[in-house]
Amino acid sequence: MLQLPSTKIAVSGLRATIHELPDEILLNISAQFTGLSRNRDLVNLALVSRKWRMAAQEWLLKEPRFNITCIYKYMWELGHRARLLGQVKRLEIWSTSEGRIQYDDNGRPKQQGYQPAQASQEMITAFEFAMKCTEIMRYFALNEAHRRMWSRALSEDVVPALFGILICTLSNLEELRLGHGWLIDFPVFSNMLTREANSFIPRQWMHGFLAGPLDQLYSRLTVLEVPVDMTTLFFFRTSAVFDFRPFQHLR
């Protein structure tokens, strides 16, 4: 009768553990986490050990998916791992209007203006971060007026200001996925309005200084998902809201 060779001696002689595998192997294992629970799974993986934390954090930064309120935290972490900047090819950001607007008795959203958010105290005191942002804004703003507006927004209207800086920083970005988002959180789209759609409210949503970052997207993106939640944005007398013709490589 054919018998398989015994592996007892070989197994008993092995003392290596998974933590002694090369970092490249751990990174390949971490890359297998996919699906809706990916972020949570990678965060849990990061709690296992220092080596697993390195692998999990790298994938969280290289293939980011986060709520727009976490944009500063993401940029802070990415800024401390500059070698990863060129590896970010896909960016997914989501947001929601739920709990942020009021509705009338008929369930319709009450008309309101654009509500800018100020920079946190943590960000205000991050001198190095602020200096880097200033450098990026100076380089990518289309003119001096845009640079001043962008710089002012960094403290007074921080979310779109940071979004524009992030777009300019990710030089190899190919996919921008904002489908699970509230359009009003992404005023970069106000620079993509068709001529027909220039009549809209709230007017404060117009952010001209984001034209510089948008120019970067025109030449890079192959995939663009537009935010589907348009609550509290009203467009009048138009059949087409956005003009996507300037994009050169959308597929």
C-alpha cells in the first residue's frame, strides 16, 4: 500500500512564524482584502502586530476610501509616507447629506446656502503641513486671484481647499470615484457646469479657485464617478448640468 512520506520531522523542525515573512509577502496578503468591509478588515489587521500594521496602513493609503470629513487625516498620514504618493491611482471619497439638512413637512429639503467648514485647531497648528499646502497652491493656482482665494479657503472653507491640494499632489491619479457622495461637498464640479447650467442655487457653491486642480484631472482621469446626491442644489432651465468634453482619456 502506498504511503505518503511522514512530515512530522520537517514540521517539528520549523520555528518560523508568519511575522518573519518578508514585508513584500505581507503586503501581497494585505492586498487580498476587498469588498465593503475592506477598511474595517485592514484596520483590524493593523492591530495584530507592528509588521501587519505597516502592511495594512500602506494599502489604506495607496487605495484610499474615506469619508470627506477625514480628508485632513488622510493627507497627514500620506504626507509622512511620500514614497506612496506616486502609487495612488484610485481615490474614493464618500459623504452624505443625511443629518446635515432640514426638511419641511412635505419631506422636501429646505433651501439653504452653501455651508463652509473652518479648519480644525489641529490643522491650524500644523506649521509644516500649512507650508506644504501653500507651496502647492502657489504652483497650481491659475492666477494670483485664485491663489489668494484658495489660501483663504484653507482656513475658512477647508474641505474643498484640501480636496484641490490632494488632487494636485496625486500626480498618477487615474480614477476618481465620488458616486457615494453629496454633490455640494465637491464644488470642484462647479467649474464643470455647462453654459446652460450657470443658473443655479446656492450661488456660494461656485469655487473658481478649483479650476487649477480641475485642469490636472482633465489630462489624467480615465474613470470619473459624479456624486449622485444633489440635495439642496437646484439647476434651472438646463438639460445638461456638466460638460465632460475637456477630459481627454475618460473611458
